[in-house]
Amino acid sequence: MDIERVQAELAKNDLTIIAGTIFDDLVSESNLESLLRQVNDICSLITKLPPSPQEDGQHFPTPYLVLIDWGHEERDYAADHPDRAKRLSDQDWNNMMAHIRALAELAWTKYGVRSVIHPHAGGYIEFEDEIKQLLEDIPYETAGLCLDTGHLYYSKMDPEEWLRNYADRLDYIHFKDIDLGVYEQVMGERIRFFDACAKGVMCPIGQGIIDYRSIHKLLKEIDYHGYITIEQERDPRNSDTSLRDVSQSIAFLQSVGY
């Protein structure tokens, strides 16, 4: 939270801010006070840091507040298994929607920060039925979508189909890739999502199953002008290979026209 120090590090490396993230239990009423405190903490920081420039055709300026539901063991072990994953009761789902609306309203009215909701493997906003219900319950005026190619594929959805069909709700994109061999292995195990990541299920872009040439063509077709962040979940003990791997991802994306 040392804003001057963060500002100096960003300036030294010619970096700007795209988003801050709440990665927490969005369901429990007992957690709402903590969530609202996180909105204040995160937004008060990111709005004092250098923003990324707004591009022509970009719907909302950065920085964004990315909202991700997380922290439920029963869903963590059921990531990528829509047929056996427990769904929320109507009351719990409505609580989560009310919490999202409260977080988005606070971020926007107090800080001018646009909230985007990120469906994430292992949370209660993961599968097709849940994302479609979310889009019915949370209007675009309240919050946009941050779709993640890796999480969509991991959770048995087609990234291209979702980017195309929900382009009008899309403010922000995360790029990942998936090692198909590791993916098929972990699908047969009882395993937490990040334990699957520690086994290497997420790999540098261009080395996995997702077709980024087709996605590049699609983004032009839907006239997407927002930002894209490259991610690769990993075991933190392997962080020494992060620069190498993201460099490989960038080189591949540049080679296919990004």
C-alpha cells in the first residue's frame, strides 16, 4: 500500500495499471464487510497509479476492479466437472449477486472504477449455466465481463464461442493456454484447481491446445479494443521461470499477428 514506492517501480519499468483484483468468497454474508474494505483498499491504490491509455473503441477506461469468487473447498475439488459440482441455493446465489452489485457500486461511485466479473475455475461462477444466470442478474451498466480463455476451456467451454457470443458484455480478457496431456491427467484425479496448476496444466501460450490464431481473427471480427493480460498459473516455487515463459508467450502471439 506504499503508493509512492509502487509509483516509482512502475515508472522505472515503464508500466501502467490495468486492474486490481478481489479474489475471495463473494457468497457469504459474513464476508461482505471484508469485501467492501478490499474495494476501498484496492481502488484507493490503483486510482493513484499510472493508468493504461484508453484506446478508441474501448468501452470503459482502466483501471478495472476484477471480481472473482473463490474460497469454497466443495467447488475447488469440482473444478471442470459441471456434472458433479454443487450449485448454490437460490438464496445464496441472490446473496452473491447482491454483494457483486454493492462492490461494483462502491467502486464506481466513490472511485470511478469499472468492475468486471471473471468466471474462474473452482469458484461459484464457473460453468455455462452460472455465467448465463450471472448475465441475467447483473446488467452491463453495473459490471462487465472479464473472460479468460484458459478458464473457459478448463471448464469445458469453447473460448472462441464465448468471446463471440458475449462480445457486447466484454470489457477485458485474460489469455492462458492449457497443456492437453496434463489437463487430461488431472481430470481423472480428485484435485484442487491450483494443485492442477502446480502440475503444469497451464503452459506458455502457443504450446497448448487453444487456437490463438483463430482467436486473433475473432477479436478483429468482434472489433475488440480492450486490454488483454497474459497469465499463466503456476506453482510459486517455479517462479524463476516466469520471465522465460511469458517471453515465450509474447513471442508466439507476435508471430501470429498480435
